[in-house]
Amino acid sequence: MKKILITGGAGFIGSHVVRRFVQNYPDYHIFNLDALTYAGNLENIADIENAPNYTFVKGDIVDADFINQLFNEHRFDGVVHLAAESHVDRSITDPLAFVKTNVIGTMNLLNAAKTIWKDNFDGKRFYHISTDEVYGTLGETGLFTETTAYDPNSPYSASKASSDHFVRAYGETYGLPYVISNCSNNYGPNHFPEKLIPLFINNIINHKPLPVYGDGKYTRDWLFVEDHARAIDLVFHQGGNHETYNIGGFNEWQNIDLVKLLCDIMDRKLGRDTGSSRELITYVKDRPGHDLRYAIDATKINRELGWKPSVTFEEGLEKTIDWYLSNGDWLANVTSGEYANYYKKQYS
């Protein structure tokens, strides 16, 4: 039985990836490593916690001794590395935390994998999941491709760019078998309500202001999280060694247009007067280093691996809103901090 380590598997994207791997690959044993910081929530994957091919491990990738011991004990055949600090606003106020997790943490995983695989790389794979933000910003035209030069503008994107470079360096220097993907903005169920879509869903439910940066014309490409998990599955199993794949939703939206659409869907689903939620929109001072536009060219993963988004943005947004409205307890636990007690109840 192959042993696969998935880091950050209690987080937003990670929980969808862990569930997919546990359910679709019964011949794998999936080890889910998560530090359970504010964005890690075991309630996200409560439905698989008793699966016979699943083990949760609480730990921090920044702890090199712990990581080395874990790799020595289990001799993993593959790593799917999702653990990261990811919120740009937090990176502006505490950049060092992003260096520790995203750079040092990745280095610890690379060193551990290199050490236990040094005699035989056959059948091994280190899969590093990154972001489109490493490419910097686009003007009104153009798309990020796998060969776009890196030009990060925030402490978050700089930390992810650094970790990408270290992964590639370990491939070139030590022969470590790796693959990298860079994705656009994810959305969907289980998203911690600090990011735009879940934050605004929660605020609309509670009649709170909807803070929009600047003039709201920043443009992002949006990727439904379940489509991203499917892409990660494909890249891990079928992607070429030492290759990079951009994963995007072919879904560009200006923030203000997205927010207005979200407001209108929420009004309909909550039985409120049309336009009432739009009245909550509040323009706030822009954040430093705010990139104007991100847009992913996902032609390569479509051409080589046959992946493409399964839903339009409107369909994915409807699914996302329905999930939050049907999971009020989850949302209440997350916003109150009660979700952190789940680990104590289940694993203490």
C-alpha cells in the first residue's frame, strides 16, 4: 500500500483533496498533516475520519525534527504539499510568519523527502501546490502561462515564489521528482470566512457591511475548489516529472461585479428584496501592493491531461451559497472559534 502525505489537509483546498484521495484510492494510505491553525478545521473532513486508509497527524511543517521523524517512521511514497499561509492581508501585517511556513516549512519537507528517497526515486513524487500571484500583475490583456516570469508583489506571493524556486532547485540539484501547479482564486464549500466570497456570504446573512477595496475593479480568475481537487488528482498521477501546470477557471470577474452577483443570488435565496444586499457594499481604502489583474491560461493542463472546469462561475457560486446556507452550524462554529474544540473532542 502506497503512503501519501498531504499537508494542510484540514484547510479549505486540502480537505477536498484529502477526501478525494481517501475515497478514490483505497490502495493508498493517506496521512493528513495539519498544524490546525485558525484556517485548519477537522470538521471539514469529519465524514472520512474513520476511513481505514486515513490517518490524521497534528504537526507543524516548520518543525524540522518532527518532519524528519515523521518521514523516517512512515517512509512516504508521495507528498501533496498544500500547507501554507495564504491570506495576503495577513502577510502584510506579519510577513515573517509567511516566510516560516511557506519557505522554511517547504524546505523541511524537501529535505525529508530527499533523504528518504535518495537511494531510489522510482515511483516517488513531490507535488507542490502554488498560486498565480507569483507572476505579479497583468494589464487589461494577456494571460499567465507556465513560462511567465515571476514578479511577486506581496509578502505572501514572494514567499510562495521562493518555495516554488526551492522545489525546482531540488529537482535540478538532487534529482528530486517534483511537479508544481499554480492556481487561480479558489472558492467553494468549507472556505474560512476571511476570503472574499465566504466573508461576504456571512456578512450578508448578518446584515454587515461588504468591504470592497478601492474602486472594486480588481480582476481575478475564479476556480471552483472541487474542480481544483480533481486537477490536483490528475497532476499528481499523470503530470510529467519536473513540469508545471497552471490551473484556472477561465472565469475572469471584476470584484465589484462578483459582489453584485453574489448579493443578488443571496437576496433571492434569503427571500429579501432585490438589491437590498447591494446596499451593504462599502468601499474601503485599498491595501498596499494590490495587483490589478490575474488571469490563468490553463491550456496546458487541458491539452496534456484533459482537465477543464466542470461548472461555470454562476453554477459554482450557486453551489457555494447553497452549502453555506445549509451548513449554518459549521459557519457559526468557524466564526465563533468553536471549531477548534473538535480536535480536543475527537483526538485528545
